Amino acid sequence: MSTAVTNPVVDVRGVEKHFGSGTNRIHVLKEVDLQAHAGEILMLVGPSGCGKTTLLSAIAGTLGVEAGSIEVFGQALHTMSGGALTRFRAKHIGFIFQQFNLIPTLGIAENVGIPLLIQGVGSREALRRSRAALDAVGLADRWKERPNKLSGGQQQRVAIARALVHEPPLVICDEPTAALDSKNGEIVLELFRNVARSPGRAVIIVTHDNRIFSYADRIARMDDGEIVEEKIQTHEQPPRFIHEHAIH
């Protein structure tokens, strides 16, 4: 995968972010520069508390920053009104949360269909596409179940189906394989590979899970609020989900 001739899908320039105030003020992001390109899986790695999830949330438009700029598909997020940003995110970004964020009173097919309903897709078509997305993550036979009937790993797969169901060009994932065993991890990573190989699409993953590093086209390592290293991977051999304990 070559990024030299493509415009970035995500362009982060000089981004700064603090949390807290006074003596409790913490500098979380320090003049961060990062690009993500169509056709790639970019993984953000580094120790807990280094700013990975904060940066991911800023790219997703769910968290504002104090300095610098973030452009997604050429659109500067900081210039958008709240409503425009919500509509932009609904159309262009699929976000996989670490905590799943499923609605307990809805069946899992209804949970998966929420991004489609937001876009105005009819309920029957939304259900059809939701069931197809659940089939892709191995949960076709559980589509009527509510989230509390599923294991943590199954709920994670529902969250992944929800993020992919409306075929967003940018998929952003916070620890998407942490609750998955090897078999389901391989299914999910192959889904992400297919997304990233589709024209004009990209995947950004924050992870501590060293089992999945081989699937990255590029790895950006963070430490203490900064990008300290970037590495391109050539994939001379097919990526594989390594069957060992993840490091958390």
C-alpha cells in the first residue's frame, strides 16, 4: 500500500489538548501531527495514558481541541457547527467504542440499524442491512436478542457491525479486539482489511493488542502526548492474528 500519491483522509496538524485546570492541568496532546490515507489500516499504539484515545476522539469529532486543526475528507472539523458536525460524522465516520455503547432496551439488529435510521433509511431496509452486518460478524442467528443476553465478545461484534453497517469511508476503533478470542479476532480483522481495501476508505485503530499488529499497514507509536515513531509495514506475507495473550 502506497500513500505517496493520495491526499490524506485524515490530516492532523499541530493539535493540542489539555484536561483539568490549575495545578491539575494535564497536557494530553502536544502539537500532534498525523495523517491517515485511503487504503490503509493505521494503528495507534503506546502505553496507557499516552493520549491515543484522546486523539482518536478528536479525529472522530467527539472531542474538541484547543489548538491546531483536524481535517477529515478535506473538511475542517473545528469550522463546523454542532448540527453540521453531527451530520458529517453520521455519513462519513463509523466509531467503535471500547465500552460498546449498546442500547439495552433494543434488540441487537435494532442497535446495528441506528446509523441507517439517522440517515433516513427505511425501517425494513435498515433491518435487512443490519442482519447482513450481523451475519458478517457471525451473529446472524442472534439478531432478535437484546445485548444483556450476549457475552462481552458478542457485544463487541455487535458494536463492530453497527460501525460498519452504513459503509462509512472512515472507520475509527478503540480497542476493537480486546474482548475477542482468536477466531473472532481474525473475522473482525479481515473485515477491517476489506474496508481499508475498498476505494477511498481507511481504518484507524487504537490498540494495546499485540496480536493484531501484523494487520497494520502503518503503526504510529505515541508516548506522553506525542507521536514518537511511525513505521510502514510491507506485508510480504499475509497478516495473521497471533494466538497468544494480548498485552494490556
